[in-house]
Amino acid sequence: MPTGPDLCPRPRGMVRGAALTLVFAGVLATAAATGALPRQEPATEKRAQQAAPARDTVDPADLSRAAAEAMADGKSGQQAAEEFVSRSGDRWGAVYGKAEYEEFEQALDGSYTGVGLSARRSGADRILISRVQAGGPAAKAGLRAGDRLVTVDGRPLAGLSVSEVVALLRGDGAAEEAGSTIALGVERGRSAWTQPLTRARLTTEDVTVRRLDDGTLLIKVTAFTKGAGERVRDAVRSAPAGAGVLLDLRGNAGGLVAEATVAASAFLDGGLVATYDVDGEQRALYAQSGGDTARPVVALVDGGTMSAAELLTGALQDRGRAVTVGSRTFGKGSVQMPSTLPDGSVAELTVGHYRTPAGRGVDGQGITPDLVVSDSTGERAEERARTVLSGLGGGS
């Protein structure tokens, strides 16, 4: 799945029966610069808001009424709803068009429409490609990480925010569909050219697994989309006996809590993963039995570890199943539920919060790792994590 520290789509959360979704309302790294999802904005803009607790003040009936009244006056129901939510104080609440929400749901299913690249900001006015998805349109065209994006369909990117760049990459209406075209102005060293690309339906790459030189199993999870939890569990089950696991949750902005719970089941033999409330009703999430409780595990986290990824981190930490290394996580522990408005748009409103097995609240607080490592590049944190894992008997 395309990801990037600065260029990320706005996520949304939902509760659909058992498929509880807790997603950070600023960064779900599903389609980054691919144009798959709307209303993107950088994580850094939301980071400053995390200390203030969310105020859950929106009544869905009142919101629906406001949208209906606006429509009766010939105005936009979606716009009226957006203004209503903005005034409410629900900092995770948001309103999305029907097509936007459908695209988001498809992304949670593990696919998206785009060109298969991620991007980041470098300096004041440079947008660089940070990652190219294998097999995607960008990769087939020969684009590489480090290439500079200069224009999108002829429009200069200098001076634009990353969210505006992503909006251009995404396009509007038919431009979002697979088969639509986009022209990127690209620079590489002293070379400059215009690269036409055709958007395609791509599968995400949310879980990657590889063996390190010392035998450690590195499992990187970038988002908890459909099937991600089972892929983590399969990787742990197939690992050689005695091999330690380095679970990398850095930059994971969340996703489906049901999938995070399955991932927890890879390391736990049943028991509590988290508790949460929905409109005052207390509920709980439990791991499945049969997980590997003996294999050494170290979890890597940072300020980009959010929502469902924090839920997993808290479960492993509280239950003594993993040593956590890195920096404090983001602190998004609220639950959103969708509500369909009269014009077909969807509002996602905060209805509750979740807690770790030990009863710790996450929203606005985050999770402090067992070993805090101040590291702007992430390399030092990974090195320390591998050292800790070796000390636990999980590496050579």
C-alpha cells in the first residue's frame, strides 16, 4: 500500500457489526499520492491537536435535519453537514460524498484506483516520489523513488500544500476511475520530462514479510485492511522455531480493528485485546486462541502509529507479549460510526473510545514504548529493536 510521511489521504472509521473500524482522521496510508482517496492532509497538521480530548457532541438526527433543511433551501446538504460537524467540536468527525466513501471502503478491502506511487515533501517547495509500487503504472513507466514531481496535468506544484497535490493526483469525477489518464511533470537530476500515466485498479501492499540476516522475521504492517491480520498470523505460524519477530507498526495509521485483533491473535492465546464503548455501551475485543505465546517479539512504533495499530500495540504491551521500542504513538483512540445523510453523503461521528487491556485510555495520550528512542530517521530505533530482540533470544 502506498504510504508517505507527508502525503496521505484522510481516513475514516466505521462500525459495521463486528467489523469495528477505528481510523485516524488525518492519515490512513491507503493511497497516498495515487489519488485513491479524497481530502488528504499531512499527519503533522493533526499532530498538534492530539493533546486535546475529543468532544463527542454531534447528534446524527440533528445533523441529518440540518442537511435536509439546507437541501430544502436549494443548498448543498453535504456542505451544511460539514459546517455542522466543524462547529460541533468533534475533531474526528467528517462528512464525505457517497462516491468518496465507497472508494474508501474499497481501499479497506485492499484495493484502490491510482498510479501506484507515494510522495513526500522535501524542503519548502519540492515534492519527491518516496515509493513506487511494483507492477503499478508508475513503476511500468520507469518512475523511481527520489524523482521530483513538478507538475500534475500542467499545473505547477510549487507553493501547493501536499493535500492540494494529492487532490490534483486524485482528480474529480470520472478522472478518479481506472483507465483515466494523468500527466506528471518529472525531474531526475538534470533530466526533465512529462510522463503520461493511466490510472489502474491496484491491490494494496499492507503486510510485507522478510527474513533478516540474523534470522529475525520482520513483519511490516502499513495498514489494517481486509486480510492484513490473517497475513500476520500466517507469517508467524510459518516462521522457523525460535526465530524472533520484529513487528514494525511505524507509520501505520490504523484501519479495521477486526484485523488488528486477528493480528493480536498471532501472539496471544485468547484473552482481552481492548475494551471500547459505543454510545455508553461497554464492549470488548478478544484474541482467538492458539497464538504463539513463546516466540520473542519486539514491536516498533512511532508518532505515525495510530488507531487500530495503537490498539494492537497496547494489547501486546499490557499483556507482556512484546517489548515496544520507538517513540510515543499518535493517540487516536476514538470510535466513529457512519450515518447516511439525505443526499447520500456519509457523516462519520465519534461515538466512543477504546482502552487497552489494563484500562489505559489512548485518545489524546498515545502509548509510550518500553524503550524510547529519539530518532528522526528510524534507523536507530530499528537497530535498538534488533538488539533488544537478540537479548530476548530471537536473533543471532
